[in-house]
Amino acid sequence: MRSSNSDADLREAQRKLLLDAAAVMRRRHVRGSDGSTSPNAAEALANVLEGVARSEPALHQIDRDEAIALAHRLLDDDHPELSRMWPA
């Protein structure tokens, strides 16, 4: 059984991961170094990742696990376009 401190630590690590992924999305995609998505779509996705990280009520319908998986893919540069959340 996890302690509440462990749960809090996990949530904080996930929050940081999502924020880091949003920053990478902006650096890599919004600024045009990767042509796989439009700058507007990349910015929108970065905003969603930040919103999920901040637990914004408007984004509670977003699958947090999928957002975290996408964050890992973005940071590892491991085919993030395979995520269901990737802009079409």
C-alpha cells in the first residue's frame, strides 16, 4: 500500500514531466524545428499538457495516463505522433 507521501511524490513527478513535455513541444514543434505538426497545433497540445499538469477542471476529460505517455514519448523523441493525443 502506498503512503500519501508516495502518491504526492508521484503526482509531483508527473506534473513536472507534463510541464517538461510542454516545453519540449514548444521548442521542437512550435518554433518550427519539426515539420510533423503545425505550430498552432503544437502550441495547443503544449497548452493541454500544461493544463493536465495543473489539473485544470476544463481538461478533466483528457486521459491523464495518455497525456503522461505522450509526455514520455516527447521527451524521449520516441514517435510521439503515435499517441491518440497527437494533432492530426
